[in-house]
Amino acid sequence: MSTRIDAGWVITPSGAIASSSVVFDVDGCITWVGPTDDAPSAERVVDCTWGLVAPGLIDSHTHLGLSWAKALGPIQGHPVYDVFWPRESSLDHDLVRAFAASSAAEALLCGTTCVADHYFFADASVEATTSVGIRSVVGETMATRHVPHHGPQSVRRGIDFVERHSTTPLVHPALTPHALDTMGAEALGEVAAEARRLGVIVHMHVAQSEREVALIRSEYGCGSVEKLAELGLLDQPLVAAHAMHASAAELELLASSEAVTTVYCPTVHAGLGRTLPAARLMRLGGRVALGTDAVPTQRRDIATEARVAAVAQQVLETDAAALSVAQAFQMASAAGANALGLATLVGSIEVGKQADLVAHRLDRAAVEPFTDPMAAWTVSGADLVDSVWVDGRRVVEQGRLTMVDETDVAAAAQRARADLFARV
């Protein structure tokens, strides 16, 4: 059945168009975008004239199964090393499925239509994301040392996962080594070669902590990014999460590669007291997308990350023009699609792409009055998400999930959290 969405505004690559429509076919492929007065008929018409229809947002780095750490309160020490790892050794498939379903549901309700998930028990994440209807780029976290569930077999598990899910609907498998310090150069070189063979991206943490950088420098005599360059990883599709501890020379290395996208997680970076100089990296020619990462202090809300990104870079550079709203929107949409190898599929509203769409209400006091619809998007964000389509399927309608019951998902996650904490 063909569908036409009539909107007050539609955000296209050329800008926001007033009184416009989007039409997509039974397979979820967009067949027409333009003024409503000229729009072709469709078997189903959805009235969104009260708001703005935008491309679905893309969370280019997150850990869906980490929702057990939500609302932990103040953390003493480093969250990864001192809080997450000690408990993650007790995780299992069923726990991760419950946590990931809660995270995926939250992401959809915030207007995110695609998540790049990096966690243990990746098959559980696939079950979770497909159950709620969100698109995902998923990999099994691999590590040969230090990390829970580590060992040489974790590399094999990651490769097997990619091969197992090469045709799973809405799932785009990836190879996801944890980081250079937890993999070692030899194992990471193997992962890079397998990614080339399988034709998938590599998604990993890069220069995310002083501890990582110090270990790599003591072991290899260079920085993390420099070692990745030596291993050839900067010459193939790489999603490099964080990089806030990369040196100035390493930022130039990242910027010089057309295959690498660095993922900026501004709220997490702020919480750790050090941020990626994203605006500078972009001026150097680097590609930057946005991620939530998702630790205890935040939601899986990429719209908020876009706002925080703009403000944080303006403060960092003491320049109100350092990062514009339009740039932040691109980082949250098209740049994410490009990073994840999905640029021909999603990330913008264009004929030939899939209908991953979000309808934001603009008829609310939080937004009205407005002149610039892009500025209105930054105000509305996740709070005024009314409807979400993924691959042409309406998975959120009037602020409610259509494929699962939100209260059931939340209750299952709460039970799983109690189970996990009883184990440690």
C-alpha cells in the first residue's frame, strides 16, 4: 500500500520546504517529495500538516545493552573501567535482550530510526531491535584482554555474527572490536582483514581515555590513531568513537582519511571533562557524526546531542559560529548514514531512499511562534516526536510504540536490572 504524508514542513537536502508531502511505496521506498498541491495520490494519506517531517536520526555509537547503568547517580572513577566492566562479566543473552529492547524503544520515541550498537551478546540486540522495529548496525564486542567476555574466541564470535546476519531485515552487521588497547595489534589486524573480506565497517573506540593512550604508547611507542594508520585501518570504512584524547597530529590523520568517521558523543564527553574538538576536525576536512554512547547521565536522544554538540563547540572555541544548527543536524542524520555505509539507503528524504522518517509537532507552546523550521527542530527535538516510520512502517504513532507495549518493555528491563545486580 502506498502512503503519502502531508506535512507543514519537510526537511530535504536542499532545505525545509513548506506545505510539502512525502510519498513512499509498499516496500518503504520514497517515490516522491515536493509541494502537497502537486503530490500524487496514495492509498493511505497521513495528516501531519501540524508539524515537520524530518529524516530519522542516526545514533552512530551506542551500547543498547548498557541501559542497566541508567540513573546510577554520581560515579567515582572512570565509568568504563570502575563501574561497567565489573558488572558486565555477569551479563547473559536474556539480560542484554531486555536492556537492549528498552534502549531501542527509547531511541525510537526520541526520533532515532537507526542505532549503531556495540555490545556483548549481539544476537540479543538483534532480537531486541527487530522486536521494536528500529534499524540497526550491530556487532559483537570483541576483545582479547582486559574486557569482560574477552579471549581469542571473541574475534571468531564477531566474524560468525556478521556472517549469520548478512540478510537479517533491518540489521546491518559490523565488526566491532572494543579498542586497540583491549585487542592488541595482531588481533586488530585480523579484524581489519576480515572486514575487507566481508565488506562491512569496523566500529571501535579510539583514543577514548588517558589509560588507553598511555598503554598504547608504552606498548607500541605511538598514539592510538597512529597505530591504526600503521595497521591500515584508516584506509577502510572505520567508525572511530570518541577520539577526545587524540593528539593534534592524530586529528589531522583522522581528517585526511575519506574512509573514517569520528563519532562525537558530546554529553558523555562533557561528563568526562574532555571533549572532541569536533568543529576543528570538520574544518580540517574530517567527517564527524553523533552518538549517545549512553551512560548514566543521559538519554538515547540524538536531537539533544545535536544541541549539546553545537553549544559545546561554541564554548570550546569561544566562537558562536563554531558549529551551526544545520551542521549539527547533518551530523545527526546524513553524516551518520555515511559513516555506517547506509548513505544510499537512509539519512535524508530523497526519492529512491527508504522512508525512515520522523514527524515532530510544531503546534505546541514549546515551539510556537517560530520563523525558521530548522531552529524549531532544535527546540522540539525528542519531546515533540509524534510519529516515526522505519522502512516505511509506522513504529511510533501519536507518541506510542506500535510494535511493542512500552510498559512491558520497561518492566522487563527493570526485572533484568534487579537480576543483574543480585549477581554481583
